[in-house]
Amino acid sequence: MSVPSKKDVNLMANLMKVMNGEKVKLEESSSQPNNPEHIDITPGVKRSDVDAMAKIIKGFGDATSNVAKKVTKTINESTKTEKGVVIGSFSVEKNKDDRYDILDNRGEKLFHDIQLYETVFCICKHLNDGKTINSSEIMQIIQINETFESHYTSAIQHKHSYQVAKKSDNSGRMDIAQARFSQAKHEAGRAKYKISNLYEDIARPVDE
């Protein structure tokens, strides 16, 4: 595991300040877009945890911000159903955990419990192009998505470990949790960036 940079540690410290009600100077904060779009949440995690995590996990630059806007535009322009949207011969619905399921035209679930809309959009597009569920294109997006979700969840867990260690004034465990959080955040960011690139390639209009 690589050692987290001083910037990563500072980001974690700033997050803890915010969560404890302390003020953070603007120059200490990471550069984040105003009012970022956030469509998905991890099930079983408090909304406050997700929002706090999002302040750091979304630091992927303007490219990710543009993808978020494109996702919102794609959803708004899709054919709506009672529970979701239609993408070609398939539909995307949100389940009780506020995550995405992909169904065929008979209503049978092909994929379920996916966090990112970009992922389900890519899968649906490949299916509409005649790709099979176990095709290399779909397996690629599934594997990257699993990497993202694994590290995203780990980051939230390490953040919680930091909070527990802080309450018990255990500086050693705090340092370990900080380092692990930073690493998980970094890996989740890398995977999210790959998914965003795949989404942009597939969602790009033919005439561009």
C-alpha cells in the first residue's frame, strides 16, 4: 500500500473538522464544484456519512463535474417509467436501497444493486448493441464498478474508524485510519474516473 501524501492527510483532517462543526479555511479545502450532482448513495450508510465522503471523493476535477451534468441530462431526456427510465429495450429502476437495477423487457432483473448510473447506462448500451451479459465489454465495466464500490465502502469504513479512534484519543489508530482512508479514496477515485471515461465515450453523440 502506498503512503498517502500530505495533501491527502490534510484533506482527511479538514473533513474531520467539518464533521465536528469546526470551520475550515478556503485555502485548506480541496477544490470542489459548487452544488455537485450526487445521484447515488451506499445502502446502510447515513446520509451525513455519504455527504462527508462526497466532499473528498468528488475531487476528480472538471471532467468528473462534466460527467455528472451529462448524467443528469441523459436521465432527464430518457423515457420515464413509474420506477425509472427506459434505455432501448431495457429499463433502469431504483430499488429500496436507492441503487440501480437493470431489467429486460419482460421485467426480469439482469443486474441489480449497482451504485453508479454511469455503470448501468454503459451496460444497457452494450446490451442494446447486441453484446451478451458475459461479453468482454460488459465484464470490463462490471469489474471496474466492483473496484469502485469496494474502495468507496472501505473509505467510509475507515472514516468511521477514525472517528472511533478520535473519541478514545488513540492517535496511533487515528493515523492508521487516516492512511487507509486516503488510500481507499484514491483507489475509488481512479476507478470512478475510468467509469466516467467509458460513459462519456458511449454517451457521446455520433456527430461529435
